[in-house]
Amino acid sequence: MSMRSSFDIAVFEGDGIGPEIMRPTLALLDRVARRHQLSLRFNEVPAGAALYASTGEALPAASMEAARKADAVLLGAMGLPDVRYDDGTEISPQIDLRKELHLFAGVRPVTLSEDQRSPISIEPGRRVDFVLIRESTEGLFWSLGRGEVTADEARETLVITRETSQKLFRFAFDLAARRKSEGRGTGRVTCVDKANVFRAFAFFRGIFDEEATKRPDLAANHAYVDAMALHMIQKPWDLDVLVTENMFGDILSDLGAGLMGGLGVAPSADIGDQHAVFQPCHGSAPDIAGQGAANPHAMILSAAMMLEWLGHQHQVTTAISAGDELRRAVERTLSEQRGLTRDLGGDCSTEEAGRAVAELLEGVTA
Ligand code: ATP
């Protein structure tokens, strides 16, 4: 494998709790990188609602350029309830980044062990470990800003294209193959749709089936989105890789975060062919910002996904091991209930939660 060991990371701390959860995350990244002879260069980049309030710009061209040039982007959270554009819509540069960098695959891992806090109980010896892939550039969200509303009627249009769907499904099958080789999944991709009611979803499913025939090494099946919501609650340990449309993925990914014990522990990545942005599923949590009480786990797990992605993208095995080690250290703090913040029933600060992960990091063997 290649000898590359240094990566440039654009860091968007953003608004609200963004800077608070980023601080321990960067410290942990430094630590785990050093253990694996990697060098990460962090370039802090301004963007967000607070920036818009003070300068009139939410995502300056120079920040967009820094994101494009970086090997990967780490993002805290963006948006504040009181800061809006003139038309009343929220400031969300993360959506602009997604569009500009063509990040079509929203990757939302859901993991849960039997001793972790969750609204569901897991049978002893079982473990939940699946990944939801949400298409992130079209679907019903294509209609963003394009809806037609009159006094008597409102219309929004859902768009599914062959090109993006093919890329999405190939991404899903590749991920399933990798998970299978790592012993984390059975190598099965489930297309989640509503093909029994809508032509657009029958089209989506048809493209999925075409891609599935090219992957005889893997299994493929389908589920309607309503049935999948039930399945995620009743037997989440059965699932491997799920792939779905933007709006369905938006809803199911919060259900996944709920299974894991809340937004504070749910990581995500938005991935394209060349670029990727790693950020927690949650927003800027203005209700708890400035208290030092935010849970950094989702941010740290997103950073672990970044290391693994960089490793696969550039064939650097040490980065894959570093990401794996960081993820497992967070998982252990959760199952051993160490350094838990308020949202998880503990009373630790953001800093203490980060420190608990750091202590375990040394003890986790990759
Ligand atoms: P957005 O629309 O920007 O995604 P949202 O309106 O869904 O955001 P969040 O900012 O995600 O809202 O917050 C939802 C709730 O979850 C809030 O009560 C918030 O305090 C809580 N929350 C979110 N993230 C965290 C975290 N990391 N630690 C603790 N609590 C959190």
C-alpha cells in the first residue's frame, strides 16, 4: 500500500455547539494519528449562521475553495434559529457543500450493543451494526426552493435520475462488500422504497435490480419504507446495508439515531466520488450551546469515519486502523458507561466525555 501519511482537513466548526464538540474531536484525532504515524493538518474555515449575521455571507467563496482543495471536510454544526435569509429560510451551508461537491451518498451507521442505553432491548449476545445510505442530492429534496404554492394547491416534485441512482447503488454494494470482508455484515443490500405505489420508486427499484445482477457475490432484496420503519425497531440486528431516497432517508436516519440512544451519538458522512464531509446527524443545539454540556460522541464517530474513508480512498491501511481504533474507543465508553453527558443520563461535561474516550484509546487494540 502507498506511503502517504499526511492529510489536509478543512474544519468547519460552525454554530452553536459546533466549536464545543470540535475541540475534543481534534485533540483525539491528533492523538490517534500520532499513534499510527499519520499527520493531519487542520485548516479552520469560517462559515455558518453566526458568520452570516456578522458579515452577510454564510459560505464565503474562499471557504468553499478550501473545502474543495482539502482531502476531507470535518463539520461541527451549522444554523441558528434566529438567523435567517431574507426569504425566511434557514442558513444551511452544509446543504450548499453537498450540492457543490456532489456528495450523493449520505452514510448513517447505526450501531448498538446490548449494554448501551436504547429505547429497545437487544437479545443477549446480539449487536446492531447496519448502515443507512440516504441519497442526498435529488429525490423529494430536489424540490427545495422550487415548490409551487397557490391559495388552493401546493406541489413539490420528486426527481430520481438513472445516473445518480446507479452511482448510489454501486456505492451501497461496494460498502456491503467491504463490510462483509471485515466481518461486520452478511453482504446484503436492501433497497428501501415505495415501489408498490409510485412509478418513480419502481424506476428506482429497477435500477437497483440491474446493479444487483452485476454483484453475484452479494445478496440484494427490497423493503417498503413503512415496513422498514417497523423492522428497524423490531429486528435491527438483521440489517446490513440499506439504501434509499433522500426524504425517506432523512426520516429513517433519525429513527436510527433514536435506536442508538439519541442524536448525541449518531455520526454521518456525505460522500461523493472525490470529496466527503463528515458531521454529526444533529444540528447546532442552540438550547444547550455555551454550557459545555454537549455530547461530542457523534462528532468523534464522524471523525473516525473520516479516517476510515481517507484510508480506503488513498489505500493507507494505517488510517483505516486509526479510524477503527477511535470508533471502538467511543463504543467502549458507551457500553462501559464512562464519561456520559446529560443526554445519555450522565453528568459529565463535553471535555470529560472526550477525556474518557482518550483514556480508552490507549487500551484499544486495532
Ligand atoms: P437541525 O434542523 O439543524 O438538524 P434540529 O432542530 O433537529 O437541528 P438539533 O440542533 O439537532 O435540532 O437539536 C435537537 C435536540 O437534540 C435539542 O434539544 C438538542 O439540545 C439535542 N442535541 C443535539 N445534539 C446534541 C448533542 N451533541 N449533545 C446533547 N444534546 C444534543
